[in-house]
Amino acid sequence: MKVYQTKAKKLPGSNYHEVYAAARNYYNEIKKKTKRRPYIRSAYWKKEKVFFDYFWPHVAQKPPRERMRRLHYFLAAIELLQKSHCIPTTKPHASDHTAVVHRFEGKTRGGEVFYVQVKEDKKGTKYFMSCFP
């Protein structure tokens, strides 16, 4: 599997509130561009939309330390989805048998490896689920 090298660094911050504020500010910039559901366009799927419906509820389920760990990679994950043409690993979703999960691998400018998961339902709608080291 090919790894996408991002130009983005990890989001700065030493505690959860700093990292969350930085990630949420970037998300709000994306959210301002549409009146409806926020999305980004993915280069891998020929500029199809990838929605954020599952990302924030998924992160909210995690303990604060894990949330901070994941949110550090938010900016790099967005860049990966927008610009990467690398082929992800694809497997069926564990609990939802009508969906598949695509996992992209990327590297930050600092050289840290991270993964981005995108869920695709049977209709072909894609949802950014998670990013993690």
C-alpha cells in the first residue's frame, strides 16, 4: 500500500481544549462553504463528496486523551482525502454488512504515520469516520 505524504503538520496543542479548538476552527471553515451538510471532495473518488456525519459523534465517544490523539491528525487527514490518489485497503464494515470501510495511510510533514477511515454505504455515499496514528 502506498503512503501519501502530506504537507500538513499535526495540529499543535498540549491539552485537549487547544487541539479541539484548532480542529473545530478548521472544520468551521469547511462548514461555511455549504448551506447543507459539510463535505470535502476526494481526489481518489474523482471529486465525489465525503461527508462528516460520523466523525464528530465518533470522536465524542472516545476518552479525552484518545480524542486529543486523533484530533492532532485532523488537518493532515483532510489534506489526504482531498489530494491523495493512493489506493486504500478496503474491507467490509464490522457491524454494518451493507457498508465497506476504506483505510488510507498517510504521513505528516514530521514523518508520523496515520490512518484515515472512510465508510461507504451501499448507495455509494462516503463518510469520513476517523483518523488515528
